[in-house]
Amino acid sequence: MKIVRFIAGMRFSVLIPVIGLAIAACALFIKGGVDIVHFVGKLFIGVAESYPETYPEANIIVEIVETVHLFLVGTVLFLTSFGLYQLFIQPLPLPGWLKINDIEELELNLVGLTIVVLGVNFLSIIFEPHEVNLAVYGIGYALPIAALAYFMKVRSQIHKKNGEEEHLTTLEEVVSADIESSWLSSRKED
């Protein structure tokens, strides 16, 4: 009986990441707010004085995207904090679009966030003056993005198939089904 209580009580250890993620989200919101105020201040001082002469519009766009990126990362951290609380502690009275029903939803949020982070990082590299071939960077960023996008596709297919009670239960079956459908469609074209 004491072991069952101990195990049930261990779920409250999830409060550590819940609080940590909420604090991190708030910190990113504050940092993004400060960056926006600083950005607007630079615009009123004058773009020519605040940005390098080469491609000032591009630098402005990158700065705006990076600031919005802070808010998006903060939002995902905040949603993850809510989701962990809902899954392990107790449901919260939130709108339907904020409810998290399983750990897979949190996982897909994290994968989507990773894709956005990689895209924003590559965008900032594009506009910096480099003597290096950008194709190397592009491939380095594109491969993990493609792999993560494929992972999201496979996971959504598994979730969709399970919801329809067609039991594609393993990742290997989904991958082989995807390969088989690609092969069949290429054979039909021939």
C-alpha cells in the first residue's frame, strides 16, 4: 500500500519541469519584449545608423523573425508546461485547443519547434556575409528538417490509422507501407 502511494506521489515530480518550463517561457517573453522595444528604438533613431550598409532591409527582417521566434519558442515551452501538468497532475479548465491528451502531442510540438529553430537559424546565416559556400550549410540544415518532417508524417499516419482502428502499430509497418505506395504509384506511371 505504501509503495502504491509512493509511486502515485512521484507524479508530482513533474512539477519540476512544469515550473521550469513556465519560467523559461516567461523569460523568453520578457526577452522578446525587450528586443521589440530595442528594435523600435533603433528604427526611430534611423535604420542607416543602426544597421550595416549591406542589405539593411534583410537585417531588419532577420531581426524581426528572430524576435518572433523567441515568442514562438516561449509559447511552445508554455504549452509543454501546461501539457505536462494536464497529463500527470490534473486536467485544467482550458479551451479545447489547449488541452493535451497524450504525450505524442507534446512530442510533435517539440519536433515542430525544432524545425522552426533550424529554419530561423539558417535564415540568419543566409544574410550574414560569408566566404563559405552556403550550400554546405543548406544541406546541413535541410537534412534534419526533412528527417523530422518525415517523422511527423509517419507519426500522424500512425495516429490516424489507430484512430480509424486500422492497426498499423509499428513504425516499420508505416515506413514499409509508405515505400510500397510510392513504388506502386511509380509503377502506375510507367
